[in-house]
Amino acid sequence: MDGAAVAGNTFYIGLTSLFAETYNNRPNGLRQDLAQHIKDLNPKFLRFPGGNNIEGYSIYERWKWYDTVGPLISRKGRVGDWGYTNTNGLGLLEYLEWCEDMELEPVLAVYAGFSLDVYGQEGTSYPPNRMQDVLQEVLDELEYCTGDTSTKYGAMRAEHGHPDPFTINYVEIGNEDWFSSTYPYRFPFLYNGLKAAYPDLTLISTAFNENPDYTIDIPEGGMWDTHHYEEPTFFIDRFDEFDNWQQTYNTTGVDVLIGEYSVFQVDTPSGVVNFSDPVGLHIFYPSLLSAIGESVYLLGAERNPNVVKMSTYAPTFQNLNWYNWTPDLVSFTSNWDETILSVSYYMQKMFANFRGTSVLPTTGEVNPLFWVTTIDEPTGIIYLKITNTANNAIPLTTTFDTSYSTVNGTILQTNDDLNAFNFVNNRTAVVPAPLTINNQSGTTFEWNVPKWSVTVLQFNP
């Protein structure tokens, strides 16, 4: 625009959207530094567009996929569940391109006919005679994602700049629907309708046996999404939860997605979580205590890959200028130098970047040491992940049925403070450190595992 030519005129601006350079240079894309922090976790999937965000605080204010695509000026936004307005600037296509740019498996969560305007069992639900409307909305969304340009919504996606269809293998039916009394009719209706149209989809139930009034019969080949915001001991006590899960609950062929989890408060005598976040109980920022509890749960999941297929901390991001929920994995402001990678973030980064292709059988007495051993079969590298939950070092002797030449590792610990956490003024209070162990090789390994620590050891052939 020529300034001289328009001098003296008045301009009215209806939409302003300013972005710095984005991840992979996507228009309307992700903030580069935050996206890179997620990429550094070596993630394998993305569950979107979230949990309660799908349901909305009313049916009208639910996440409507068709309101989140197309030009920004056409996305009218909506009142969100957490006390602020969603602009819908991060919409369905942006999520799909996020998956494409990071080579992630999309886990598409869809609205399942339940909203949150009334808390608890009697929240607003679509009645049985209106569930076809809900199903059709999901089918249209899937056509937008996967349809070719000869289809109505595949052509719409092409108009929005992405003519090539995406691949969707996983669809999650709702979010935390065990809160609802109506999932027993909503889940099978949507499950059967989606399977009829897309027989190869893996469909995920958001309820199983959490509701005392019913249990959802998840068909073989399906998945269950379980969520936990708990105390550290809750996670530690469930190290072996998935060892015989399918046999115990007669769920042969049903897999597990740990879709949301975090240590939410310190241990209490009752073990009951107080979601009013009282000071002294609530954990506002993930601490070393958090990472230790969460790591034990993840060790138990990793040693059962035939059952637990995916896991993800929640929530991922916290804008420090305004937020509704703590703790969170990554906190940020507009200043890149104020981004905080939490202790839980670093634990996950260690676990995700050092893992084998197969779990090795191990024997030994667990508690206060917990572990899992895997091998990267192409290279022969063995990874031993081990957490010490005790307030003292624990002697460890490990015997392998094959020899190793060298060992090195990474450890997450502090000197004395179990409650230490990373924050704006000390973003590196608890960070991983390299661990060098000299003069050990062969088939036996001996080491004193430091107190209150999470460690990944790498044994090189």
C-alpha cells in the first residue's frame, strides 16, 4: 500500500493476526520455539483437539470442526470451557498439518453428544433419536480429513490449501464420558456407525469401569483412554497395573491409551485429590516428586507394550499471562526467554529418546527401585530405565545374558529437595545431567542408584 496515496484516509481493521516465523514456515502455524520443544520430546502421536475442549460448556458452544477451518476472518470463535474465548485460530487443518510436520499419528477426538453445562451425570446429552446428527457430523469431519477431492469435504480441504488427504487410523469417541450417564447408548451408536463407514479405524472409548453404574463393553480391537490426576503414591502403587490387565478384566484385544495424567497434589492420608488447589497440597509446577511418581507409572506402561500403546501428559501448554489449570508440561510467555520446561518434561524427554524396540524380561525385587529394560534390536543397545523412590541410595547389581562394552547414561535428580521445580527465575533448577560410569563391561553391572532419582542407562554392545 502506497502511504502517500492513502494519506488522510481512515482504516478500520476487523482482524489482526501477527506471527513471527512459524514451525516449518506454515501460514497460521505454530510458534517455532514451542513446537520445537514438542518435537524434541520425540513424540509419536497427537491427540486433538483436546478433552473438555471438544464437549463445550453447552451443545451450542461445542468444538464444531467446520467452524475451525477456512480463512481466519470466517472463524467466529466460541466461549471456551475454561473461562476464556477460543478464537478457533488453531483449527482442524492446523492440527493435521502439525501431525504432518512432525510425522505424528493423528488421534482425532470427536464430539460424542455430551456437553458440560451441567456438571456430572446429568450433563446435557443428545437423546437416542438425535444421535444420527452427531454421527453425521463426525462422518463429515472424517471426509474433510481423508476424502479425496471428488468428495464434498475433501474438495473443501483442497480449497483450504491441502489437496492431499490425510490418514486417520484412530478416532476417540468423546472425552471422559464416564462423567455421563448416557455413554452406554451414545458409545455403541457412534462405534457401530463409524465402523460401518470406516471398518479399519481403531475406535477409542473414553469410559470403561470408572462409573459405578455401568461398564462399557469395548469390542476387541478397540482402545480405552484412561485419565489420572493423582498423588505420587497413586502412580507408584500402579506400577504393575497393566501386567495382567486384559486377563483381569476380560478385555482381550483391547489396548490402552493413557490420554491424560500428572501428579496433581502431594500425598495425603486419605489419598483423595482436592481439585480446589489448596496451597500446601496442590502441586502448581511439576516437581522432582512429580517426575518420580509419573516415571514409575510410565515404566509400568512401557514394560507392557502389548497393552499400553500410547501415553501423554496433560495439559501440555500453560500461558503464564492467563491460565486455569496447573500443573502443566511447558509454561511460556511471549518472551522466548521465559519458556519453562518442567521437570516432568525432562523426564518424558529422557524416556522417549532412549527406548528400544523390544522389552527384555527381567527379574528382581521392586520398590523402592522400579525399572524396565529394553533392547534396540538393530544395534544391540540395551536401555535400563530405573527410578529410585527412596531417600537413600540403593545398591544395584544387574546381570545380563549378553556382554556390553561400555555404559553411559542420563540422570534427573537434585541434591536434597524432592519438591524442587523449574520456574521463571530458575528454569534449570532440575534438569537432566550426563552420567559417566567408567571401567565396567562384561555381563555384570554394579552401581548405587542415587536417592530420589530417575535414570536412563545405555549399555553398548
